[in-house]
Amino acid sequence: MDRVEFVKLLVENGVSMHRFLTIARLEELYNTKQVPSSSTLLQLVRDVKKRRLPANYKITLIDVGLVIERLMGGTYRCQYTRKWFRMMYHDLQGNGRRSRQNSGGGRAQRKNSQESFCIQAERKQRSRHNQFVKIAQPYKSKEPDVSTEWPERRGRVGAAMADGDSDKGCFRYPFSELLVWAVLMKRRKMSLFFWQHGEEAMAKALVACKLYRSMAMAAKTSSVVDDIADELKEYSSEFGVLAVDLLEQAFREDETMAMKLLTYELKNWSSSTCLKLAVTSCLRPLVAHTCTQMLLSDMWMGRLNMRKNSWYKVILSILVPPAILLLEFKSNAEMSHIPQSPVDHEMEDSEHKSSRASDHIEMDVFRDEKGVFVEKHETESYAEPRKLPLTAKFYEFYHAPIVKFWFNTMAYLTFLMLYSYVVLVQSAPLSTPEEWVVILYVFTSAIEKVRAMLLSEAGKIHQKVKVWFSDYFNMTDSFAIVMFLIGFVLRCWVDTEEHSPGRLVFCLNIIFWYVRLLDILAVNQKAGPYVMMIGKMVSNMFYIVVIMALVLVSFGVPRKAILSPSEEPAWRILRDVVFQPYWMIYGEVYAYEIYACANDSVVPQLCHSVSWVTPFLQAVYLFVQYIIMVNLLIAFFNNVYVNVESMSNLVWKYQRYHFIMVYHERPVLPPPLISLSHLVTLLSCYCRRRTKGSRAHGPKLFLSDEDQRKLHDFEERCVQAYFRDKNDRFHSSNEERIRVTFNRVEGMCVQLKELSGRVSFVKQTLQALDSQIGHLQDLSALTVDMVKALAAREASEASRLHQHLVQHISLPKQPGPGPKGADLPFGAEGRAADTPEPRALVSGPASWAVSSSGLHWTGQLPQSRPQSGTSLPRPCPPTDCIFPAAQSPLAAESQRDIMPQMDFRVFNAVERNNLVRLSQSIPFTPVPPRGEHVTVYHLEESSPITLSHSMSSWAQQGCAARLEFLSKEEMGGGLRRAIKALCTWSEDPGLSPGHFYVVKSFQPEVVGAWRGIYPENTVLHLCLREIQQQRAAQKMAHAFNQLKPKSIPYSPSFLEVFLLYCHSAEQWFTMEECIVGEFRKFNNNNGDEISPSSLLEETMLAFSHWSYEYTREEMLVLDLQGVGEILTDPSVVTSGENGSRAMIFGPANLGENAVRSFRAKHRCNPCCQELKLPEI
């Protein structure tokens, strides 16, 4: 199973692969039985060992090395199969067996030796993934770094590495070994994950591409028919695309570094190069890339600096050597990315050593300000480029591949001219000088071919021969040389006639030498693709030619048998069977033999009784062969032409590499003068053997450890940039945008449906509430009416009793005449004059009525006793009744006329609610706001979204506002005092009316202490620095919230601080929003901090530590205090050594003393560990 997420979790949480991956663990991974893909590896091991494996066979790393060598090709040497690794592997296996036997006292000692070895291995490696290695090893300039000698001294190191138990063997590049394991086990996702980590990303991609390609070919050739081959081929294409994209990204970043990536020596991959691995993997897009072609062009020109008309300049310089001095050569800086042969590299090293010895220059390594180690002689060589001496110019000219090409081409054309003269002109019995030159040329060419084959990269002789004969021109050259040697032998010993066998062999042999000119034409961009087309057509026409041969033989045999029934056994019968049918393909039908029994037949001997059958057979044969098969062959050639033409440029660029490499490794002088070069090569080989020189093959870029580390850093940056750009392209693609938009629209539709449901529910709820409120208003009105009616009843009863008593007291004791009924304003029954009564709104003891004359109370009170003519009138409420005595007769008459026509309307509860809302919406004259008139200023950001990268500037104009100071009670600490205020009105949208704010001012002692620094506007300067201090803390909190992991739930934030000018006091203040809650303080500005007891406290203390590391020890945010995650009044402390002295954040900045105190008192908590902050 590809449990990539689990492995990713381990790697991201600090698991060091350098410690984890040992030889025993890697071998255990190869022997995992939980996946069916392990059967593929077993099949490959079975093919390599060429024997049947037992069921419980355990795969060893040596077996894996053999499989890798077979999949990578004959020239690749895996480190698992080298002698030093075999010795170490067997030694570890022996220690493992001894450890199983000795299970007692030696276990602790072996564990210590294992740990010491792993620490030593970590000191050797210099990788970019130092986050996985917890122990940092400082650079020691006086001690030589043994990592450069690790690949070369493996024989000696192997014995040293075998001093522990079986689990202690470590690898220099563990992710590379795990990538190979994932590829061989067909774990695609795991291999992609391991490719992203570790060094040599391009090399790993090319190796994975080659391994998958070879595994696909092996699966295709097997008898099992399934989709494994297509799947593996797809994986190979995927890694090939990764390699090409990485090269493109590196080429955009830096062209020179990208070229170095292609040709620097890969010591972990059989000392090969990325370019050679790409050619081995047949990755044509990478070889045809612009970066690769620029590198090949520079290699082709060598040190010659010419771009136009190079061919005639080179030919002129070859013919006239003094013209070499007029050519322009490249400097050392321009040659820094061009690979060298091992001989040139050794010569350059020897020159550097001699120059250093002669000039007495110390080659000590010093450290620059950025921590990069460089050598003094390298900086001087780049600073002042020196001109090449005369001998170096001649040497560089003749060693350039373009010069070798034209030199060999001129010599080869001369050889062909002499060879043609030898075979065309009648030769004497004794060979002429021209013939001897030709013979010498062929003999020296044969020696050169043998030398090139023996010095190839392949290890064993049969591998060298196999790799050598895999090239078509090498096969033709070998056949031509062998054929020439046969002709020479016949020429020397059997040459007795003019047309001797030796001369005949020479005549036929020259064909191959003329065909060899196609290799020379392949260098041209126009003619090269046509040469490739010819080769592809010849190689792919095999099956069609076989079919045509079957058709030819099927016709030739019966034709010969019918026309010649009485033939004797002879070899000429085979010739006659195929001779005439073959020429019929090209249109020669032999018409005189079609009807052999004609009267004028020229071949009467072919006339037989059944000869009439041959014309029918010939007709069918010509139809099939000439019309069907020939046209099929033409169509096939046309298809090949179209395919090659579409990719001709790609194919030519791919073949150009092989051509340049051939001439890069070829000796300077052409045959027959090449013998001198061979003699020099033998002497140099003898000297290198005496001095134990290297045996590297092919042109490579030999880099120092420091240059290789820089190249790996550059490659890792390119990998990160590639994935970042790929992610951006993916999210900006039309398909992804459409998908995201579609998901958002679906989400919005779901939300709208939910919202519509909620709106309908709210409407129903509001209607129900409105109805209930109306009923409540009705009940409240009824209650008020009842209360008023009861009060009026009690008042009327009291008044009637009072009047009765008064009347009783005021009447004389003798009876007298009473008032007349006509004089009273009431009727006989004690009521008022008849008037029409209005309709009541509600029934009951008391109700209200609406008429055209106004709102009237028509309460009908029950009588406690019957009224008499002398009784007092029923009183009406003094404020609600309309007394008839107060009305004139005209008014009474008009009222009497209008009363019957009145329109009384009854209002329900909803209408009354609407009337109440309408009365509340009537505008009234606003009351001026309360409070003091102030002006508020605030900081504006250039990019409010990305606060950490924006620029702050003060607003051009202030905003007016009014504040009401609630109390005279002041709050504050040692530096400032504060008072609470209410915002009643504001023009600034940042201030909300009705909210509480805290206005702060500095203590008089603080102002007096800073007056010496700021004589004018001291308070204003102090306020500005306090605001800038809190804004700096805000930006750091914003960056912290963006970078912190999701496992930390709390996100600290700081309040917005405003600059306030009070016009009545004519003074500057600072103002911020008042926060409500439990106010807590986490640390002080002197470095003291609390003991954390919750995740919130740990987060706040970790934020202070993070601000110190984030600003590279320049600033430190202390004095964290506030309510929950909302903080205020921080103290941004600037370091005296690293901080900017021009930036001073207020009077609370204690400087370096606070930093030292914080470093001494801070204790890292789990939040610091999750933020991956170092101990301080």
C-alpha cells in the first residue's frame, strides 16, 4: 500500500532518514510480502540469476544491484554490486549472526558503535534537508571534509563502515535509495513523494524514467498479456515530464546553473551525468531542450569563441596554423559550465597546483558575510581573467570537437579519393604508395576502433562489445575493416591476375566507406533528418520484405517447376526460382516467356503441355506483388517520412549528442597520423597508473563540495518553484476555475434554499407575533378602560353622596317651593336633553366612540337606586364628557343634524400596530450630540489584505468626533494614565457611536524625561511612537496567524490605536477600543513571563519567541496583555546589535537588557516546538 500520508507525517515531524534507513531496513523493505507488486521484482531477480528461486527466497541488496544494472544498461554500475559494498554487506551480515549468538553483554557496546557510526555518517553528508537531522555540525575549516573522498575511498571506508551490527549501515542519500525501492516495487505515489525530497532531483527523475521504461519493455516481452507494460510506460513518461519541466524551471532561473545540472558528476549514480542518463533513457525532449542544445553547442566549439562562419575559419586554421593566433578564445568564467574530460581535469589541477607553488599563494578557506565558503584563488581568477599562452591556444584549438570533425573529414575525403584511385586505376603487381596510404589508414582506423571499444564505460569485455556493436555505424565500420583486411591478405598472397580476388574485395569494400559519409552528413541540420529517415525505413521494413519474399517464392517455385520439369539437381535452380520473379517487381515481365508455345517463340524449350498455366500464375503474382505489396511498402515509407518529418528537429537534436560525444573523445590527429596520438595516450596512461589517477569516463563537470552544495541548493529551489508554479497554473486553469465556480454556485443554491426557508419561517413568526401583540394591546386597552370606569364609578358615587349631604344640610327645615322642571337643564328623569348617542367601539361598562365631533367616552354606569325627579344628575367625567349646557342652541341643532350621518370605524390589532410604527417613523428635530469635540487621526495601509507586506502612512486629514468622558476616575500604570469615554458621534467609520473607548495620556514624569530628546511636541512624538509600536505588533501578529500550523487554534491580535486631539484641552492623546472581560498579562517588557497553564498562555509566550526568530533577532514583542486573544499595549523591543537604531518604539523599549533577560528566562513550550523554533 502507498501510505504516502503516513510517511509524509513522519518526515515532517522530524524523522531523520539518514538515521532511519540502514542496509538491514532497506533489505527488509525489498522483502515486503504485503503487496502483489513484489512479484515483479522477484521475476526480475529470477531473470538476472537465471535460475529458479525457492518460495521463501530473501532478496538481497546485491540482487537488487544486479537488477538495477540490467535495467539501466550495460555501462551502469550500481553501488550495491561494487566490491567495497559487498565486503561491507557480508561483514554486516556476519556481525548480525554474531549478535544473534551473543545476546548478552555486548548489546550496549554495539548500540553505542551504531550510534557513533550514524553520527559520523551525518557529519559526512551535506544535504539541504537539515530539518530532518536534529544535530547540526558546524563547519571546521582546519579539518578536511571527508565527504568529498567518500565515493573514491569506498574501498577503505567500506571496511570502516562494517564495524557494527547489521543495522548500522547508513546511506549518503537515503531518499535516492528509497526512490529506487519505490520504483522497483511499483509504488508510484511513494516514488513521487521521495522524488520531491532529498538532493539530485533531476537525476532521480531520469533514473526512475529509465527503470520504469526498462521494466515496461521486460513486461512487454513476457508471455503474460496484461496492462502492466502500458502502466509502467505511463509512469516512465510521467517522470520524464518531471525531468523536462525541472530543467525548464532551472533554465528560467539561471542558465549557467541549469547547464551545470546536466553535466556535473553524479557520484551516487555510477559517476554518470544527468545528460547521459537522459540519453540512456531515450528522453528526447530533454536532450532537445534549449538548455541542452546550448550546452552541446558550447561543447562542440570547445574553447573557440566563434558564432558565424565557423567552418571556413576552422579549415583555414587547419591549413594555415599561424591563423590560430588570430582566433578568439573563451575565458575561464565562460568555460565554467562546460564539462571536461578526466585528462583535461587532471591537467588543470596540476596547473593550479604548480601556479600556487610558484606564486606562494595560501589557499586557505575563508568565510564571507553570508556564510558561504569560497577559495581565494577562484575569486582572483574570476576577477582578473588572464590571456591564454600560445601553447594553450594551440592545445585548445586542436582539442575542440569542431576542429577534430573537420580535420577527420578532410583526412577521410583524402582517403576516399586515394581509395577510389586505387580501385579505378590498373595497379602494378607491387602496391603503389597510394595503396599503402589507404592500407595504413584502414589499419590505424582499426586500432582506433579497438581502443575506443576497450576504453568504453562498460565494465566487462562482453559488455563493452555489446555496447559497441549496438551502434549501426560501428557495425558497418567493423565489417568494412574486416573485409578490407581479407582483401589485403588476398592481395598480398593470391594476387596473380589483373582481376584478382583481393582487388575484387577492395572494389566491394569501398561501398561501405562511401556509406560512411552519411555519418558526416548527419551533423547538418537539414541533411541529418533524412539520414535518420533512411535508417528508420530500412530497419522497419523487415516484416513487409518477409511477406514480399513469401509471395515471390510462392510464385517462383511453381513457375520453375512447370517450365523446367526435367532439371537436374544444381545450385542454379535456387537462382532461377527467385531471379526472374524478383525483377518482375520492378516491371521486367519477360514477355517472350509468357506464351512459350507460340510459333515465333524464342524459347521453344519451355513449351510443354501445361505451360499455359504460367501466364495465369504470373498475372496473379504481379497483381499481388506489384500492386498490393509495393504500394503497401510505399505507404509504409510515406508514413515513416511523415512521422520523422514531424519530429525531425527533435530526432536530429537527439542524435547530435552522440555525434558530439564521439568527436569529443576522439584523438586530435586523424588516421593515419592517429598513431602518434595513441602513443601519447599510452604514455599518459602509464603516468596516471604511476600516480594512481582517476578512471572516469566521458566529459563531466568536476565540482568541489562547496560548488556541489550550491548546485543542490539551486536545484531544490527550482523544485519548490516548479511545484509552486504548477499549483498556480492548476488553480488558474479554466477547468479548475469552472469546477470551483460550479461548487460555489451549488453551495450558494443550497444556502439560498436554506435562507428562503428561514425567511418564510421568520415571516410566519412575525405574523404570529404581530397578531399576539395586537391581542395584547386590545387586552391592555380594555384593562385601562375598566380601571378608568371603576375610578369614575367610585368618583360619581362619592360626588353624589357629597351633594346629597350638602343639599340635605343646606335645605331649610320648612318645606318650600322647589325648582321647576322647566328651569332645570335636565329632563324629568334627571338626564340631559335628548341627544343622539354614538356607537360604542367595544361593548361593556365603559367604551370609547368616534364621531365627527371628536373622541367621546360613553360610559354607562349602573344605578344603585332609581332616580327621582328631584335627584341629582349623573355626572360625567370632567375631561371626557361633553356638557350640553356649554353648547349653544345652534351647535346643538347642528349636532342633532349631523349625528345620524356619522361614520364610526373599528380598528383591528394589526392596523393599530401599523399606526404605532408610522408614528415612530415621523422625523423630529435632532438633538445635538453630547461630549467634547475632538479630531481623530489613524494609520492607513497600502495593502490592507496583506498587512505584513504593506506600507503604513498617516491619513491626510483627520475626522471629527465627539466623546463624552464618563468619569473623572483615571486608570493606568507607571507610564500612562487612561480614562473611559463614550463616542456619541463620529465622521470616522472606524469609530462607532455608542461604543466605549479608552483615552490614554502620558504621565508628566515621562513627558519631562523625553523633553530633552524631543524639545517640541514631546507628547505628540510619544503618541506617534506608541501607535507605530502597536502597528508593528499588529503586522507581526498578522504574519504569525498566516504561518502558524492549524494545530494552534488561537490567533493573537492587537487593537487599533488612534491619534486623538482634544480641542478644549489642546492636547494629544491615544485612543483605543475598550475591551470587556478578564484582563490578563502574559509577560512584561523586561522579559519576565508567567508559567503557562493553558494553550492560550503557551500560544502568547510562543508568539514572543516567534517574533524574535521571525525578525532575525532584531525585534522582540513583549508586555503581552489583554482579554483572551485580543491584546493591547505591547512593547516592541529592538536589539542593540542587530536591530535598526533609527526605529525606536516608545519609552517602554528596554533594548538589549530586555532581550538578554528574555533569552535567559524564556522556556520553550509545545507551541514553540510546533512552530519549529530553536532553543534560545
